[in-house]
Amino acid sequence: MNQSIPIHFPNDISLTIKREDLIHPFVSGNKFRKLKYNLLQAKVEKKETVLTFGGAFSNHIAAVAYAGKEQGFKTIGIIRGDELFEKIEENPTLRFAQENGMQFEFVSREDYRLKSEISFLGKLKNKYGDFYLVPEGGTNELAVKGCEEILTTEDITFDYVCCAVGTGGTISGLINSTSSNQKILGFPVLKGDFLTDEIRIFAKKDNWNLVSDYHFGGYGKINLELIEFINSFLEETKVPLDPIYTGKMVFGVIDLIHKNYFPAHSKILLIHTGGLQGIEGMNIKLKQKKLPILKTND
């Protein structure tokens, strides 16, 4: 669903947000898109178990757990941080995943870095049997195929399409489904320049650019300025933003508008990739740091 943003911007620039967060109550946004064809393939391969990787407050872990249960798969989550074993009840994301049938294996951060190694995956196969592997964040060719369905024919009128970038799957799908006159802007939520090469693996066009100035210190990092922005945006538009992905992207786009980055009369489409389940966990951290919490529509 596309929703116009009721904020007046200079130079007659208009913002519209595509509410991908509303397409499923528990498997929202790009996670729904990324899992769609992967779970279909798992059924084709007659796999009974889906195994994947993620961190403490991972949207991907929550989505795989629920989608797996919904479609009849056993799910296994390899979780970064062996100290989390005793903190499941304190962690809303892991608690949700466990309640939806996911079995966890907690590994040290050192071992987690081996998640793509054949020997590491071999040990998991020996332990859990034959499983369908979904990579961390869900990005692979089938995920990109799903993300190519985010844009529809009505979106061809937009000059710019903007999204947050984690592993590069969502922006790759958007790039592949745009028309040649559109520009795709990605806003990485991680530090570093490695994402360009990752995106080029899947993207079939060159009409895109990464804007790397709005990660707020790196993945999962947040400050008072971003908290206040997300809360005021909710108050003005009734649209909740997550602090890890979409909140940073929307902050960046609006900042660029005020810096005259976009030509006058530009029509900009923002992709809301979901992730709102992570707000509860982030608010636990914010309370510990004695910072204001993120508001919700609830």
C-alpha cells in the first residue's frame, strides 16, 4: 500500500511510502519477500527443516520462525552470542521465535564468523540432518526474485526509489524491477564499502547509488537525534519506523531534501521494509541507557 507523506517539503518535492510492513502481521516487509520463493524451493526439495542465522534481535530470525511454522517446517536458528542462551525470556525476538517452534543453537561470535564455511555447515548437517539453508538476512537469488515484486506498475511514476540496505537483497530486487529513468538510492545501515560488490552480484542495472552517511555509527546503533526523529515522524504521519533500517533511511532522505540533493518537483518513493518487531528489544536497551523510548501506534 502506498501512502503519501503529509509533510510539506521545499522545491515541491513529494514523498510517498510503500507500506511493506503491512503485508503480513508477523512476516513483514522484505522478510516476506525474501522467504517467499525460498520456502517454495524448500518444499520442491522436500526438505522438512529450514536452518538460518541471526543475531539477538533479528527480524529475519523472527520471520523464519513464524513463516516456517505457518508452512509446516521445523526451524533452526544459529544465534550469534553464546551468552544469550540464558536470556531468551528477556529477549522479545528470541522468545517470539521460540514460541513459534524455532530450535536455537547459540554460538560464540568467533564461531559465528565461520557460518559460510563448508566445514562449519558440515557439522550442522551432521547434527541436524538434511536442512534447507537460508543465509543470514535471507539474501540469495530467490530472495532477490521475491524483492523484485515489491514495485508494481503504479510505481513507475516515481523519479527516485529509496530503501535501507542490510545484506543487499532488497535493493537488488528493486534495481532489477525499475524502469531506466528511475534512480535507486540505498541507505546502508552498516559501516564499510563492501555492499557495492554484494549488490553487483544480483543487480542487473546501473541506475543506483549508495548513500553511506546515515548509519548512525553502524548496525544497531541509535542516538537521541534518531529517536526524536522517529517519534516525531510517527506523530506527524501515523507511520511507525523501525530504528535499525527504515528509520535511518527516512531520516537520510528528508535530510537530503533539505540539503537540495534532489531536483525540484522530484517524486520519491520510500520502501518501508518492516522490522517493527525490533522496537520492543531496542526500547529495553534505551531504558538501560536512560534514553527516551520509541513510541508505537499501540
